[in-house]
Amino acid sequence: FYLKRRNKLAIREEILLEEHAADISANIKGFLCSAQAEKIGRQTGFIKRSSGKITAQGFLTTLMVADSPQEHISLPDLTAELRQAHGIEISKEALHQRFSAQAVHFLEQVIQRALEQHLSREKVRLKTHFSRIKVKDSTKFKLPTDYNGAYRGYGNFSKTNGMISLQYEYDLVSGNWLSIKLTDGLRNDFADAEQTVSAITTGDLHIRDLGYISPTYLKAVIQSEAYFLNRLPPQAGVYNLKGKPLNWNKVLRQANRQQHLQQNVLVYDKERIACRMIIEKVPDHEFKRRWLNTQAQAKSKGVGISKEHKQKLHYNIYITNVATAILPASEVRKTYYLRWQIELVFKTWKSFFRINEVKRVKKERLECQLL
């Protein structure tokens, strides 16, 4: 019974994925029905003369209809598609040359403009107090050694191979993509957050994991009249509104006596940021899991574990600048857990689209096929 049910769920999941992919494909194909693709091709330098063999529309649609993972797409497959679907005769050597920095820029611009048009057409029905609920995360995977110069790896994950990072953000209210970026594996989430503060807009709620959180990021959210919700970073100092360090023993004792404890605090040491802190106790099995993970990490790094840190493992501690009337303490954890939706997206990309199965091809061709 279990296996039968699991197979039914797997089939249903594949059907939903196919429908979702068809919607995305239809949106971009509709966008390509105009002359915009050729215009963007010229603006980005991908199309340089009208007499060229390959067209911007032909190049893009050929990549879109490829039904194999990147690892199995060959140049003869692509030239055959160009010939059959678009009447374009081009050798595999000539097509190889067309995978260039201009081609990558062209595809990035097509995706961005198609998204912008789609978003402007969508009449988002607000189900919450926020214009958008923006969830952002990244996923990394190894590349062949050939890419180590352009996409560097690090540490035990990838010492000699290359490593690529996909920074992805989307809106939970409308379900639309907001941004996707291919970056060096060494460019971590912290750097991404600090370099993309200009993308923060008024009225949006941002939910991110600890890797993105810094005083610079939180200040930018507040200055933009937007909102944040995240876990309290372990390294962040916490103070009461008079500027005195929080007495954690006292606070956690209070948290033991009620289901949700909330308190207005200042976080970080130099640039103190006012926010609301929400604390709730986790079940014993969750504490045991965290404690085992913490011990393993401490052992691998050769560091100790403070008594206060161990004590905090018994609790979920969140910080937010959203008012209690809009986001009650009892709803904070459920709202924060919406962030896990992005993990399902990454699982889909790797399990179904197998984007992490990469073969040795020209760097720009890899980037074009991933996009």
C-alpha cells in the first residue's frame, strides 16, 4: 500500500512539474512572438548583422525545447533542431563559436525582460499585509576541473574542481521568479546580501536563512521601509532597549513558562538594530538533533561549546521588524518555515532537471544551457 501510494504521489508530482514547465515555456514563447528577441540580441551584441545564419529567436527556442539534461545535449543535437525547426544550416563548429559571453548576456536579458512583462501583467491578489513575500537562497554543485578558473571551488567540497552557485529569489504571494544569477562558488550568501541591497523594495517581507544576515542587510531593509524575518544570528549581541546586554538566563527561564515569549530588543554590537525577538521552546527530540550536529561541527573545527550556546539550542529564536498586530508571535514559526519552499525548488532542479549533471563543454555553452 505504501509503495503504491508513493508511486501515485511521484506521478502526480511529475505531472505538476510538467504543467509548471509548460506555463513558463508558454510565457517565454509568447514573449518571443514579437521582434523583441532580435532587438535584445542586437542590444547585447549577440546578433551583429542581419545576414547572419543564426537568429536570436532560433537560438533561444532551440535551447528551450531540448528535452535532455545538460550533460547529454550535444552540438549535433542542437544543429539538427536549428535545421528542422528553423531552416538554419550551421555547422557544429560555427555553433560552438556562437556560445559566447554575448550569448550568455542575451539569455540573461531575455529571461529578465520576460519576467518583468509577466509581473506587470499579473494582478497579484494580496493575501497578506505585504506587497510580496520574497524568499531567497542558493544552491551549489561541482563542475569539472576545466571550470575552476571561472567558477572556483573551495575546501573539502571541491578543492580542484570548479563550483557554481545559483542565487535564486522568488515571491510566495504571486509564485513568480524575481531573480536568478550564476555566480562563483566562492561568492557566499553573505556577500550576495550585501551586494544586492538595492533590490530591496518598500512593503516586501524578506525571509532568508542565517547566511544572508548582517547589520548592513537589516539596516537596508528598514531604510527601504520593508520587512525582515529570520533567526537570530548566533554571533549577534542582544541588548534591551536601554542598551544593556540581555540576561539570557532570565529570558530563557521566562520562555519556559509560556508558549511564545516576545520582547523588543536591539541586536548587534556596533550598529544596533531595533526589532522584535520571539522565543519558543522546541521538543526534546529536536534539541537532541541540534546538540549532535553542534558537537560534530565543534569537533571538526576544534572549538568548544559554551553553556549559553547549548542552552539556546532548546529554543527557536527569531527576529523581525513586523508589528505584532500583523504577525503574532504564534504565527512567526509557520511564516518563517515558508522559506523551505525554495528547498523544494532546488530539489526539483536537481532531481528532475538534473542541472548538476555537467559535462565538459565551453564555459559559455554551459551557462547558456543552464539558463
